[in-house]
Amino acid sequence: MTKVFQIGVEGPGKPTWQHLVSICGSTDHQLGGIYAPSLEEGHLRFADAAGHSPEGFDTLEGLYSRAASTDTGLVVDTTPVGETFDVLDRAHRHNVPHLVEHPSTATAEERKAERIAAASAGVSWMSDVLAHNNPAVRAAKQEVDEIHSLKAFCESSVGVEKHLGMISSDRTHGCDVLDRMQHLSYVSEFADLEEVGNVEAHSLMPAGDGAMSVKGGPTDDREMLATARTRAEIRGDAEIELHSSWTGASEEAERIADQLESKTGKNPIRRSVASSGNHAYKSIDARFFVIESDKRLFGDLVSGRLYELESGREIDTPSKQALRTTLRQSMDAVENGGMENPSAGFDDVAMEILNDARESVDVEQAIQKGRRQIDGLML
């Protein structure tokens, strides 16, 4: 049986802990303990009430040492992105499998160092698994045997918040490719990704009179430029087109969203008005894909729904419990000898896309485009 530990309980940490308590109550897996000094007491009481006796740890080192003392220890990480690189380093040193939903680093350089450390220590870790287990993705895999092309979008207006100084690099991974496009790793569920083709950075994040660095603040270093909106083509056994953005929805995303709305009356681009201080802006969230095979499928990752695009017919999808499914799969995998990161190959693709994106731009022109895109979202 797997003995599972959790670090971090704020935000997504609370439902994660609740799922772990439930899973360990209905399987042979065991709840080992938790590290979150400010909030763990309530979580321990919740687990105790369900018949478990997990430990509360005062230090990360104590938790990792205990997890390493069992042959089937697993650490589930729900800490903020800025802390994940440190805890992954501990996982490497203690040789403990590690589950993290989000990418763990803010720069391409740290991402490479992380991969090297994991390989040398023999540690498995998983990221971006919730998208892989999204009901729309799981249902689409059952609907088609072979695809001809796929377009995937993960676009938002988080660049406005970044530009206004509302959020830090720790929450946004440095640029739209490392932040938004990283969550398109589920495309590897549908096709082999063999070669990065054409890449275009349609804009860069502005900072003062220049470009923003992936770590915030202005930079003149091309390798540290924070891209704001990017399109990439991937060649493989299908044609893949990836779109990411920090500055709202692209024209292509709007066009496809209009097609779905004309068939179903539902627009997959979520729009609302947000504010900060004296500033109001359009908040946008667009996460969907279109598959071309013997039929055209539209998958909305926000709602977990799948549609046949030509008719507008909704296709049945499995349970929306992507988090619970992911946790159970990871615990079972550790018990059976190890787990693999389903987005590992995509990490390398994303790094190549980011490098090509930076090389593709006229920096001054791309900064101006980014500034206009942000201004277009302000109210």
C-alpha cells in the first residue's frame, strides 16, 4: 500500500486533503501525515474523525524523512509555485515520488535543472495531471481512434494583473508559454509530438519603456523575455496548433468560440469584469480544444464538456472528479512500482517553443503589441 503525505493546505490543498482522507478510507492506501504549520490542526481533526491517525510535521525535512522510510511513500504537493522547486529538491535528496499539479519553476533554466536532478536521483514526479484527467479529454480519447489535426487554447487576461503589479512571478511562471501553454500538455494524449514547427510570439509583456523579464521587472536579455501571446505548430502523427496568452483571447479562439455558440448557444470564453484599486478590466478565461478526425470535436476544459462541433450535440463525459482520479492513479502507480510524468515530453517541447518564440520577435514591435493588448482589456 502507498503511504501518502501532503504539504500545503491552502487554496487547492483543502479539497486535496479531503480526497486523500476519502481514498485512504475506501482503499488499502494509508494517510501518513501533513505539513502546514498554520492550518494543519483542523486537517488532522478532520482525518481523525474519519478514522485515520496521520502525523503533523513541524518541518518539511521531518515529513520527507518519514516518507522516505517507507518503500511506497508519496508526497502530494499543493504549495505555491514559488516553493515547489525547493520541495522537489527535497524529494530528489530523499528519493521520494512527488505529485505536483502545476509546473514548479518560473524559468526555463530552473526547469532544466529540475529535470536533471530528478533523473539523477531516480525520482518520479507528475505535473499538469488535472488537464490529462479532464472529463472532456478522457471522453474525446474514447471518441476517436486517429486524429488529423488538433488546436488547443489556454488564454487568459492574467497579463493585466501582472502589468498592474497585482500578482507576482511566483503565481504566473514568468511568461505565457511557461504558464498558459504548459497546461496544454494533454495534447500528448492524442498524438505524438515529434518536431516543433513554426512558432510566433505575437507579443511580449511590457515593463516600463521596455520588455518584462520572466522574473518581473524590465530586461534587455533576450533569453529572459516574458512572452505575452504565442502560437506554435507541432508536427507529429497529427498537425498540432497551440495557442497561449496572458493578454486575452486570440482571434482564432474567438472565431472557434463563435462557431460553438452558433451551434449550442454557449460561448466557452468566460468573460467578467474585475477591478483593482482604480483600475477595472475584462477578465477572460479560454481553455478548450478542437479535434479534426472523422468528426469534429470541441472540448471545453473549464466545464469538462465535449461537443460534436458540426451538430452541436453534447457527448457524454465521465465523472468530473479529475483531482480524485489523479490522486488515486498516482497512489496506485507508486504501489505498483513507480509513476511517470505524463507531461515530461511536453516540458521539452515547451522549452523549445519558448526559445523559438523569443527568437521570432521584433522586440520593440512585440512590446508595443503587448501594451495595446493590455490596454484593450482595460475599462
